[in-house]
Amino acid sequence: MKRHIEKGVIALLFAGACIASVYRSNRPVFMGEFNNIDGSVYWAAIVRACAAFAIFGAVSFAYVGRFLGKKRITAFAAASLLTVIAATAAAYALDRVLLHVYNLPTGPNEISDKMVAYPMREARSAAVVPINLIALGLGLLYGLSRDWVLTFQKRRDIVLERVRADAAFLRSQINPHFFFNSLNNIYAITQRNDDDEAGRAIVKLSELMRYMIYECDVDRIPLAREIESIENFVDVCRLKYSRDDEVDIAIAREGRINGSEIAPLLLLPFVENAVKHGIDGKGRGWVRVSARADEEFLRFRVENSKCGVRETVRRHSGVGLPNVRRRLELLYPRRHELAVHETDEEYRVDLAVDLEG
């Protein structure tokens, strides 16, 4: 909403500046063949304002963040040049339309009857190209300033989020040494009683908790380690079902999983939510998880069936996903796409993240 208001105010400023340049004086005002006697000059000014604003808006709101933010200077220059050429061509084409609408001269040697009738007149510049080049410069300046302000605000928000997260972690943290020592003791009991299944479960839980407590206090984590933590989480979730229950949870990985990094604990909440809602208490339902990484992007998809969800689950769900959305906005601004698809039978989340930006 704020961005639309910002664009609207700037558009009005452009229109006001162009129309003010052809204000009505004591003598007739001409801008090329356009004049304020029949009002054509005001429409011509609006055409120039629209062309200039199109260039300004494209450069400041799109190209600066999309290209200069990733240091793609050549792409920025090419996109800006094409926009200037297109806007200039459109302005000249609309000028020709206006000349025909107001029955004004269109030939190079033709003289307007109004010019003959009003020899004492004032002339205003009708050059489209200089106006558009000025709009290009202003758009670059405004875009860089705007991007700097937004980056500063996002960094400040990230610091505040980390402070809140640290405070919440300290409030809820148990002594990790006590926790892992207790797990080791329970694991020793399972080995003494030859309970290999429980022993493997404790090892999985220990690895998952070690990852969450010790390894996630960094800005980036190997993507393979994040996927491994998801697999450990799924293995722990299987424990509550009997061996007769065929729990249908599948995880697939493709591409450069081993050569990429991502913010820690960014993907796990999607899988946690899918298991919670996709598998019922008797192991019925299904969950599909796929992660595919290429040179730049991670494409992560989580699908699950819709099972009867308990009321307690409904009351306590919906906390993790909003937090993940907020983290994505802070950590990967303009570098991610998150789409949620829902039908009566299934629920799907598609996440694309630019890992190299």
C-alpha cells in the first residue's frame, strides 16, 4: 500500500512539473505546434510526463534493485536504454496522434494558423529526449537512495529479530549438557537391554537437537546439513507409529545440494507443518518433500494430504509458517518466491530461493 502511494505522489509531481512548464501567460504559449489556445499543449505535456514517469519508475523501483543490487551493471544499462528508447518512441507516436486530433500541422515545413495569428507568443521546449534522459538520471539517483534506505531498515530489522530470538531462546533454553548427558544415559540403557530401535531413535533425536542448539547459531549452513536435519526429524516422527503402520513420507534431493548454503532452520518448519497435518494418528496420509538446487536457485516443495486434524493441533498451528515468511523477507528480500496451493485433498508449498544473491 505504501509503495502504491509513493508511486502515485511521484506521478502527480511529474504531471504537475510538466503542466506547470506550459502555464497560461499573458501571451499564447506554444510547445512546437501544440498550444494553449486549443488546449493541445496540456495533453502533450501529460504525454511527456507519462513517458518520463515510466522511465523514472522502471529505473528506481525495478532495475536498481534487480540489477544493480546484484552488480549486473551491463544488464541495468541495457534495460534502462531500452526503456528510454521505448518511452521516447511512444511519446513521439502519441504526439503524432494529438496533432491529427487537433488538426495541427504534421509536415516539416507546415506552419500553424495560430502561429500566424499570434506572432507575439511564448515558446516552451518540446524536446522529449532531454526530458527522458533527466528522468533516467533522477530515477537512478532516487532508486539508489531508496535501496540504501530499505537495506538499512532490513538490516536493522534483522538485528532486532536476532535480539528477540536470542531472548526467546534464553527464556526457553534447558541446559544442553544436561540434556545430552541424559540422552547418553538413556541410550546406554537401550543398549544394555538390546533395544536397537530405541537406541537408533535416541541417536536421531540427539543429532537433530545438536544441530538445532549448536550448529544453527550462524548466518548460513550447508544446504546438505539442513536437508539431513529434515531427514532426522522425519525419522523421529516415525517413532510414534507401530511397525505395521506404513507411514508414507518421501524426501528427494537433486542437483548441487552439497555445494550450496542457506539460512539455518528455514526449511524444517514447512516439513513439520506437513507431517502434522498430512499424517493422522494411525499413520494414514502422505507427505512429499523435494529439494532441487542448481547454480543459483533452490527450489523446495512440500506436499501433504489433508487428514482429520485434531482441535489441539488447529489451535497451536500457524505460528511457525508466519515466522518463516518473516525470516524470508528479512534474509532474502526480493530473492525468494513463496507460493501456497490448497485444495480439498492436499496442501502444497513451493519455495524458490536465490542462494547466490
